[in-house]
Amino acid sequence: MTLRPAYDEITLALGSWSVRLRPSLRAASHFAREDGFANLAQRLAEFHLGTIRELITVAAIDRQQATAFLDQIGRTPLKIVAETVGPQIAALVTGFAPAPDDDAKADHSGKPMPWPKVYRELYRKATGWLGWTPEAAWNATPTEIMEAVAGLFEKLKALHGTSDKEANDKQPDPEQAARNIAEGLDPEFDRAGLRALKAKIAGGKR
């Protein structure tokens, strides 16, 4: 799986002011809880200022830094703000979806899972399987949680070993189920990528 900077930390800069943002599970869950990402791509494409301000507030690592940056936005022409921070904001939202596993075989037969359920399952994996504290789980990005779960399975396989026959006989395969959850699919289905949704979020397509 290839990690991109968008899934870790993003810095917005406007003049001499800057703010660091993370596409954390907390931030992603906030927007999924509000409206399930409905019309978010359109609002980003239109650079809806209320949405931009909310994204910065929720995803900011330092709230005081965010407050100062938002004050600067209020003193700057909207066109300049959009041209300066628009691409980074789009990258931040892209980070709300787990990075795809490039080594996994694509299978589009799965049933999409609502985003709030995706994030709830990721939280359960982080706190239940991985033993992270609630605060650590909320501050991690969806990709970080998915990577950590994958690492856990690799560790278990290395310790206990699994024959090909045993792996094929498992119904469902827990590793596959974890990937499905992170991809936004019901665990009992085969993988179905969310590439179209991610492209829609990143590109502002209707």
C-alpha cells in the first residue's frame, strides 16, 4: 500500500500565516455524521467558505493556529484564498478515505457501506484489535488504522503460519474483511474499490 502525504499532515499557508491539518478519523467522522459527505465534492468545487472554515476548524492540529488562520482568511480576497489553499483542502478530504491497496485484486461486486459505519468499524479495530486508546484512534487517519490492522495480520501470520488451504477455507477471511471495512464495504462481500468516490471527492465531480 502506498501512502501519500495527504494521508498524514497538510500545511495551509496564506501570507505569513499557516495551519497544520490532519485527515484524522475524528475529522472524517465529523463530516460523515453531519451529512454523509452529501454534496461535499460540489461544495469544495465551489469553494464554499463555510465548508472550508469548518474543515480547517475540525482538522486543525492546533486550534489557536486555526483561529489565527481563519482570521487571516477573513481579511483576504476569496479568490486568492481559493487559489492558494484549494488544492490542499481537496487533498485533505481525499485523506478521509483509506488509501487503496495497490497489491489487492480489484473486485467491484461488493456492497457499499455507509461512511459512518466505515469509521465506526475502523474505530473498533483501532481500540479493540490494536489496543489503541480512544484518543489515539480518533487522532489517527483512516489509512494509518488500516495499515496498522494489516501489520497486525502479518504479525499473526508470521507467528502462527497459515497454509493456502486453511486460508481458502476461512469464511470470511478476517484480513479481507478488514480491508473491506476500510474500503467502505460490508465485511462479508468481496472487495469493491471506492476509487470513483475518492476521485469525486478529490476532483469535485458531480
